[in-house]
Amino acid sequence: MCGRYATTTDPGRLAVELDAIDETESTGGSGNFTNYNVAPTSQVLTVVERHEHGHQDDEPKLRIRRMRWGLIPVWTKPAEPGVPVKGKPLFNARADKAATTPSFRDAVKYRRCLVPMDGWYEWVVEPDSGAKGKVAKKPFFMSQADGSRLYMAGLWSVWRDRSLPDSEPLLSCTILTTDAVGDLTRIHDRMPLPMPKQHWDAWLDPDHPAPASLLETPSEESIAGIVARPVPTLVNSVKNNGPELLARVSEQEEAEQISLL
């Protein structure tokens, strides 16, 4: 699974790098998207490819959009005017089942995205020697060894209160997950699905379904650049947020956490 990640991506800089249009202001406001402890229901950056509204014959363009992490299906009922009923946040979707799952199948066909991140967190759990019956969660951070940005496959949705003709659309997204491969299996049996740049055109194409092969478990070779390292337990609480969450742990702590694998 992927329930927490870190990002230092600036939407304006990302738009320049990708030759994309920064739409973060029009999709809920701009601001600082640096977040070392992104959790479900946070506002996150996504990359989509869409036509200009009302100009379906024009070439689609990459667009940077702000979305809620936790997909809200279009058929969700409103709890009050303009506000969807709260449910379990759909922040992950299994890549092998999304195409047949009611909450995600339409998005697989028509609304696919990329979720940029520096890396994601996962935990190894062991019995807590200091408290009987409790467990200790040892966090690891998975990222590119060269420090480059990761782009994960995602799906997105547009929710509106259909009883209000002029209601503002609420954009939301989920991150696709797949079986972990290679050394990452030592940390967890699931992982977010990376989307290599050579597949972006097919994955983001708003006019055609994505090849089913893009939803398959990646090869070990394709994720060989991703490494895992222990990080401070500060990240265990969503209240903590800052670069110290990615600081190097002491050699003793690192040895202890690596020994769990």
C-alpha cells in the first residue's frame, strides 16, 4: 500500500519542467505543496493530460492540478449541499482490480493521472520490548537513489453535487498499487505503481484506454534505482512535518532497523 509519502514539488517549477499548464489556482488555490508527511485527504499535486474545455479537437496538453488524495466516486451522495458523504478514503487502488472495481473502473478508462513524489514511507512492525502486547513501527523511506522525482500511476475523479447546478467540482485522486518486487519485498508486499516517462503518452491519453500492460507488476529491472533506508520514527505521527523526517538515523538505529528485514 501507499499511505504516506513526501513531496517537495513546486507546481510552477513542475509545469516548466514538463512543459505543462499550471492549473493549481483554478483547482482550489495555489500555495506551498512541500509536504514531508502527506497523508490521505491532503491536497496533492497531480499531472493530467486534457483538452481545453470545449475544444475537443485541439491537441490535449499536460496540466498540473490540485486534488484531494482519496478518490470520491462520482455517484457519492452529498452529506450537505456541495459536500460529499464522508467514507473510507479511497487513497489506494489495486492495479490488477481497478478496471473491474465500481469505484475506479470509469477512471481507468477516462481519467488517469501521475502523482509526483520524492518517495514514500512504509513500516516494518515488530513486538515492542518495552510494552507487552504492543508493537513498534519502524519506518523506511523508498526513493530514487539519485534523488530524482518519482511519478506514480494514479486515477482521478470529478465530483459534483448534482442537486446544485452551479456547484464547484471537487477533484480527487487515488494512487495505484501493485505487488512489491525485488528488495522492496523486504519492507512490504505492496508498493505504489511507478509510471516510467516512456509510457506517459499512453497512460495519460484522454481519448484512448491505456494498454493493460501498464497496469501489470513492474519488472525488478525497472525499479532497480529505488532504494529503501530507515528514517526517524517522527514520521509515525502525521502531526510531524519537516525535512527532519528524512534525516539519517544513527548507525546503531540503522543497524537495528535493517536487522528486522
